Amino acid sequence: MSQADHEAEAPATPHLDFAGTTPYEDYVQADVLTHLQHPRSDDPGEMVFLVTTQVMELWFTVIVHEWETASRALAADDVPRAVAALKRSVRELDALNASWRPLGQLTPAQFNSYRAALGEGSGFQSAMYRRMEFLLGEKSASMLVPHRGAPRVHAELEKALHEPSLYDEVLRLLARRGHPVPRPVLDRDVSRRYEPSPEVEAVWTALYAGDENDELARLGEALTDVAELVWRWRNDHLVATRRAMGSKAGTGGSAGVAWLERRARKNVFPELWTARSHV
Ligand code: HEM
């Protein structure tokens, strides 16, 4: 084979010349994203704490997007589209939870090296995490208070507070499909925390005792996968916190581990868990 033939067969190399910024940059904004890291101490370990937090914020954003897609699909009676979005979110929750790895073994001395630099900053003030909780039915108007000084964030959270949660949309769909979801549950004030109902538990019990391949039974399992992985995130956070700071008070002003323990004890989509005892 001549040199010319060889060159003719060589795979094409990527383009190098662009008039302005690269098309990759125009789409990904990597230059913006990789210059948003401003550590507040000289400790070399602070960078991974900051970036892990930012990475988790990005996953929260994707997951909120999936759950909002699922909610809209349920409202339009499109269960397959809702289940597809929920299943994507399950894989994203796995990736979110895997990002605990770099922080999972922090010692108190390591955390102390930059803890003071965080001031009163705490993940408790994460608005995107709060939107996740709101979509799960864990609504609370007081969680808007920390965001009064940030109009866009506050407006987005306020809108999310007054919209039906993902679980409200699930229950409305069950009712439209003929399941006996009680009127007060359907007409509830959606800006309040969802409280479990024995009648809703009975609906899930019936669905779980029936055909496993029923569309609604599969929706229930996808929601259970979501609930389990949210619970895992809370528990991984709790254990990482216990390792990094024992029972000291949190930077956000809470009792720390004792407060997080109480939060982690809450079941996501409660009837989906309690119904299992009756099948
Ligand atoms: C090992 C490092 C971490 C420690 C020691 C820690 C500690 C704490 C503590 C003590 C609280 C309770 C509120 C307070 O008083 O501050 C809290 C809440 C919270 N943290 Fe962390 N945290 C860590 C890492 C993270 C990361 C990487 C994220 C990701 C965004 C995060 C997100 C949250 C959220 C969302 C809450 C509120 C939970 C709720 O409302 O139930 N934390 N954290």
C-alpha cells in the first residue's frame, strides 16, 4: 500500500478551526462551569467538598426535571411516559448517591480544616433539594423563608409549593382510573405536607395483590425505587455527617446528626411501604 493510499484511509481528525468559541463550549458552557469553584480556605481538601456539592446540585436539577416531566405525563394520563421519566430518575439517583464516595470517609480533623470557612452555609439552604422534597409531597411554606433575599429562587419555590406534588398527580390518576381515593385526599391543600391515608394504603394493597404487570402496579414499583434511593441519599448523608462531625451542631444551626436522623426516618410515599404488610 502506498503512503498516499494509507493517508486516504486514515480516519478523519476532528476540526480545529472555529471562528469564535467552540461549538462544545457554546453548548456545555464548560468555561463557566469550571470557573465556579471558589474555595474559602487554603485547605486542599475543600475543593472536593465544594465540587461534590455542586455536582449534587446539578443532579438535583436533572431529577427535578424528570419528576416534573413525570407529573405532567400523569396529569395527561400518559403512564408509560411518566414511568420512563421515573426510571431515568432512578439511574440518576444512583449516580447522585455514588457521588458521596469522595466525602464518605472525611475525618473530623479533615472537615475542621475548612468547616469554619463555610460560615453559616448549609445544604439545608439548597433550593433545588427543597424542590425535590416538595415534589415528593414534603411541602412546607417555612422552607421558603431562607430564600426571601433571592427573588428568582423564591418565585420558583413558591410556584412549586402551590403545585400538586408528583404523588398528588399519582393519586389523582388512580382516582380517574376508578380506584377509591377519598375526596379529602384529592381536594387537599397541596401546599401542605402530604399525610398518609388508610384508604390510599388500601388502594396500593389491592394493586399489589393484583397483576404485577398492570400499568399502575409498575408505576407503584417505579415510585418505590425512587423512594428507596431518596432514603439512601438521606442515610448516606447522615452517616457522612456522623463521621465528619459526630454530634456537633450543624453550620445551618440545627442539632446536626440528631436533626438529620429525624428527617431520614420519614418514608417517601408512605402508603407504598405500609401497604406491603397487607398483601
Ligand atoms: C460530609 C459533609 C457534610 C456534612 C458534615 C453535612 C452536614 C449537614 C448538617 C449538620 C445538616 C443539618 C442542617 C444544619 O444544621 O446545617 C445538613 C443538611 C443538609 N445537607 Fe449536608 N452535610 C455534608 C455534605 C452535604 C453535601 C455534599 C450536600 C449536597 C448538596 C448536602 C446537602 C444537605 C441538604 C440538602 C440538607 C438539608 C436536608 C433536609 O432538609 O432534610 N450536605 N448537612
